[in-house]
Amino acid sequence: LLSEDEILDGESAKLPGEAQWQGLARYLDETGNEHNEWDGVEYARFSNIADVKKASMNFYWDVPGKVSKSQLPGQSNLYDEVNGSSAPEYGLNLSVDGAIINYGPWADRQRMSLQNIFFPASYHDAVPAQRLTVDQNRVATVFKLFFCLESDITLRIPTREASKDWKWQGRAEGHRAHNATDTGVRKRRGKGSKKWFKKESQATGADIRPFGWMDVKVAADTTINYAMDMYARQDGYHNTLSLDVKGTEISSSVNHAMLWKSGNLLLEGDLSNPLRWNALRKWIFKIHCDGLDLYMLRDHMFLLTDLIADWGMGPPPDFYTFVPFLYSMDINFKNFKLFLNANDANIVNDPSDLEDNNFLILNGEELHAMLEIPIDHYRPAQSSIKFDVLAKDMSLDISNPPRITLHSLLRQKRLATLKKLTLGGSHTFFVEQAPGLIDMLQMDICGTDLELQAFGYLVRMFINVKENYFGEFLHFKTLEEYQNAGPDAANAETNMVGRFAFRPANDLDVVLCITAEHPIIMLPANLYSAETYIKLELPVASMDLRVANYYLDLAVDVSPVSVSWSGIRNDEDEFDDSSPQIVLDSASITGHRLFGLPPTEPAYVSNWDVSLGNVSGECSLDFVHHLAKAGQVVAFALDDHENALPLAQTANIPEAVFLRLKTGSICLWLNEGKSAIRLYSEPVTLNQNDRADGLFSSRLHLQIPNITATCVDSNSMAHRGSRGDVQPAKCIAFVQTSLDMSMVQRKAHFESEREKQQTHIRQQDVRTGRAKFLLAGNGTMAGGERPRDEEQEALPDPPSMALPKLPDPLAKGSLKMSFAADGSIKSSISSSSS
């Protein structure tokens, strides 16, 4: 017999597809896979489907008469192809008063089984019904179903949570054993065995896994109209669905609080079927929602993903009875609000309480979205979902609780407006989860006429939103839980994650193209108002971003930027705008960041290049004064020591960062009264990196050549000679110099810090090998010893995509510094090669 390691080593020599089981599923051995142990456990089963207080039913049908000669086609809007006029009434009216309905993925799978038993599909082409002749009996061609809610009802959707399987590893058998015991006791239980049944259930309760759920509260007077053809038309069966919901509220198992609250919701669905039984069926849904308030946390996103995944699980369809579908959704939102949690460390007690949370509120008057979901191929290896979004008249508000100083002092709560936003893209994904497969999300975003008041508080809240939804604090916690977690609360979950094996997931490649047309950024010169601000205007700015499991690529291009200042006049409420004071020709930022091993995938090398064009302008003293104030205000508000919580220090990742900055020439005039000052320098270069070598922890090299400061007489600048020639300006003062600075830093405990960085780079780079040249001694550890054999054997799966290489250093060696005769510092790289 072969060992498990020998079997795994031999899989690479097999033919494509040979390693995949092709036989019957009953003979597939799943005992060795620890990731799918919960796939066959229906712990979200809820057998009690409905609990209805009161219900009424009215089933009606007309006694058909004869077709008369007067019933000619086209004389009425209710024309029927078979009867020649309106069809006889035939339908069912249902009304419910007070109900609790439990319907989720498990119940839907049982519904499909029962439907196939009592209403099996025919799987043959339909024949259009012929039009009746005179004196034939009319037939009921349309069945109508009407459903009405006389009072509020609650729909609970239980679901399994695959994203939490790692927390329950090794406990699925205990859950199965409990269910088996529970079923056996229920069958044998008599009048005198209740106590014994409760005692045995409690003994195995530690392995009972709770399920996730979503509660949908539907308001009274909600109606559902469904019309279904009983006879085929010339183009198939026409089926229509109309849903009028007067109001909805959704809560979930995430925090038992409100997630969704909306007003009137209308849904119109065209569920028509063609004559051919296996022809493509295009189902179109039009949804209109008014007055939506959405309180979304990242945990809600995990729950929705688990719900969709659980609903899609089940036995695959049979090849010979497969029916292709194309779902098209036309969604419109009116007067919607999206509440983004901006609390420190994602501490949330009541997520919908405006008096207890910091929110960034995204408002919009109108949002139109088109979504297509194709299911037109039998068990495709890859599927794609396309979407297009158009939003108009959007704005961003800030909301703070009374304990925050901004609640009382910040005058303007609306900090950004956007006239138009377009978003188009697609999500391409593989149905199978396996190493080597890459899902792709591509989006093109364009915003028009953005106006942003960039308070330092707003920047800090943006950072909190990023951390709460895509950063270190993905899972919310209450204040009590945060306080009980102790000083290592930020790293507690990360340390726990490393002890579990995770279900293998496909790699994700995200490509974003973001364009901003005519944006205006305002830097307020006051802490709590924007009466005076520095204004940055530019025609267009674009950003291309690619984020994969292995690296990040970023490119930002900015068109000419004009900088001015604006303020309210003394006796008027109008703004007094100055002329452009500074003009930046262009700006570009490119970045490349390497990510390490899953599941955390920490960054270990970053390379950033910043290029600025020529800078020119004529500045007044007022502009310089307001620019200095704006810088101080942003720096003070960014830290926000008045309101920010003293968070515990997170783990410091010893990443190696390389930064290169290069500018064009700089020429600025400072005009005041009778004198003017001209500041000029040739292109500036800056090189900085914190990759620790044998001597230092970080290095910085700055060059500013030909720095010139000239003070001239303003009156003489405009003086011309008698023949019209320009006379040179009268120079009052002149200073010229250059700056060439090199700075190094050596941290405390240098050897241990350097070893941490080298170990971090070596461990995280083992999968791709893109940063081997940054390791000391060609892959040895910082102290000169080789990696342990077990670390070399535990190699992860190879990369699933082609990877760009990092730029190699210009020369190998160490940087040496010396003082020249004139006192300047000279640096050189000495080669280490023999």
C-alpha cells in the first residue's frame, strides 16, 4: 500500500482529469477531507414551515359559454388568442392574518422533491392552442393567483454558514450523533420518557451547531398577483408575477438588529416559457424600491454569501433534462441611504442607532442597476455575471454620536456631492473550488463633478471604513467583548485563524479602472467649518488597480492641478475665489506590492514610484497663510486625539518598502507689496528604503540641485525702457545653493529586527521566489543558517497565474559613505562579487 504522501506526489504525473472521481457519488470517499465535513450535515433544517394564525381561501371559476360571432379579435384589450375575447375567470384568492414562515435552502430542496413527485415536468415541446370557432365552449386559458397579507408576517430564512466551518472542525460527527439520538428518542418517547429525552439532549449539546438566519418582516396589505397560461400561445406560455410590498424590515443572526428597512417595493416579473421545452428561457424582473436604509457590516456580507452558496447546493441537474435560463434584473432605488460603520476597531453595540455609532452615510436620489445571470450551459466550468449601475445626485454625510465633538461643533454634515456615477463590469468565476483556478472581478467606475471637503476627520473615518470592511477588523464586536479581549484584541483572531485548516478557495483577481471627471477637493483651513479652504481643481484623474492573491499593481495619473484658495467675504455669504496660485503640470504614482502565503497573505515587499511634473505659480501671502493653516488642521484632525479610542497596538509586519520620488523643476513667486521672492530648484529626487542590511535599518537619499531664492523689486519688474525693451528687475537679495543629503537609521535591537524581516520575506516568498535577491546569503537566514528541512518541504501550491518580477537592484554590494574635501557626503556602492 502507498502512503498518503506518495499518493499526493503521484497525482502530478496523472493525466488531466484522471485525479477527479468519474464514478457514482455513492462510492466517493469523503472521510479524508476535513474541509467538507459539514457539507452533508443539514444543521439549518427547520421542519416547522409555517405557523399561521388565520387564513382564508377563495377558489373560483366561471361556467364557460359559447363563442359568439360578435367576439372578434382585436376589439378589446383583454383579447385572448384562443377564445377571441377575455377568457373565463379562473383562479384562487388567499389571505393570511398573522403568520411566521420558516423557509430556507433546506425547505426549498424539499419543495423541489415534492414538486417533482406531484407535478413532474413533461419534457416535451408544447403545441400552440388553436383559436376556437363559433359555438364552441370557451375555455379558461389563464389561472390567476392572488395573495394578500392582512397583517404583518415574518419570514425566517435559516441557512448553513460555510464561512464558519473552520471554527467547527472535527465536530460534525458529534452533531450527527446527536441528531441520530434525537430522532431515535423521538420515535421511542412515550408519556413517561420526557425527562430522559431532555437529559440525553443536553449531554451532547456542546456539538450542536447553530445556524444563521435572516428575518424578513413584511408589512400588512402586501399583495401578490400571479397569472399563468393554461394553454400555449404562438410564442409559448405567458406567466407574469406582480409583487407589491408596502414595507420591509430585515434583521439577521449577525447582531439581531436591523439590516434593511425600506418603504414601498414593487416587483414585476415576466416568467414566460417558450414552446420548446429545452429552449433558452429569459426571465425578466423589474424591481423598484423607495426609501431604503441599509445598515451593512462585513459580517452581513459573509452571511449573504453563505446563504447564496447554501441555496445553490444540492444534486446537479440531469444532462438529458437540463433547461437553460437567463435571469435579467432591472433594479431601481429611489432616495436610498447606505450607512457605513466607521467606529474604531469595529466596535458596534447597536448597528442602527445614530446616537451610538459613527457613520458615513451615502445618499442617492436615484440608482439604476442592470444585472444578468446566465445559466445557459450544463454544468459549465466557468460562469460570468455582468452588471451596469448608474447613480445620480449622490452625496456623502457624516453622522456622529453626542459624545463626539463633531456632533456639536461640525457645522456642515454633508461633506461630498457627486452628480453622476457609472459602474460597469463582470464577475467571472469557476463553479469548482480547486487550486489553480482564478475568479475575476472587473469594474470600470467613472464619477463626474465630485466636490469633496477633505476634513482630517473624514480621512480618519475613511481609514476606519477600510479597516472595518476590508482590513484587520472584519468581524464586529461589542464594547464589552473588546474590553474583555485584553490588550491583544487586534491579533487574537489572527492567531486563532492560524491553528485551523481552511477550505481551499479559488484565487481572486480584481481589476478596477476608476476615473474622476472634473473633481474639486477642498482642504478646510478651520477645524469645524469650510468657510475658508484651499481648493484643488483638475480636469480628470484616473486610477488602474489590480489586486490578486499574489500582488497589487497600482497606477494613478493626474492631469494638471491648479491650487487656489477661497473664503467668505466679510459682509456677504458669497465665496471669494482667488486666481490659481500653484499649477502642477502632472502627477503619476505607480506601486507594486507583494503578498505572501494564505490565508492572511501579508505584504512583504512594496515598491512605490512617484513622479511629479513642473510646479509653477504666483502666490500671495494670504494663500501661503491659508495653506499653512489647512496643513495644520488636517494633521490635527487626522489623529483626532479628542475622540479616537486608545486602541491596542497591532502586530507590526516587517515589510520592506522602497520609495522613489522625482519631480520636475519648481518655480514659485511670492508677491507682497513692493517686493517679490522667486523660489526655484531643478528636479528633486528622493530614494528611501527600509530593507535592513548588514549595517542599517533604513536609508534615505535626497537631492535638490540648484536651489535659488531671489528677492526683487516689484516696481522694477514692470519697468520698460524708452524703446520698449524690458529692463532687468532690481535684485535686492540672491541666495543659491544645492542640497545632497543621505541619512541612515539603525534601530534598537538591530540584529533581531533584521532577522525578523529576513525571516518574514523568506517565508512569504517561498511560493513565488520573486524577492530572493533581498535575502542575505542567497536564501540563508539572517544569522547565516539555512532554513530547516521541514520548512522547505512544506511548500504551498504553486501560483495560479503569471507573476511580474520585481526590478533587480542596479548593483550588488553595500552602501559606503564618506566626507569629501568640501564637507559634502558622498555615497557609493561597493561590489560584493569576487
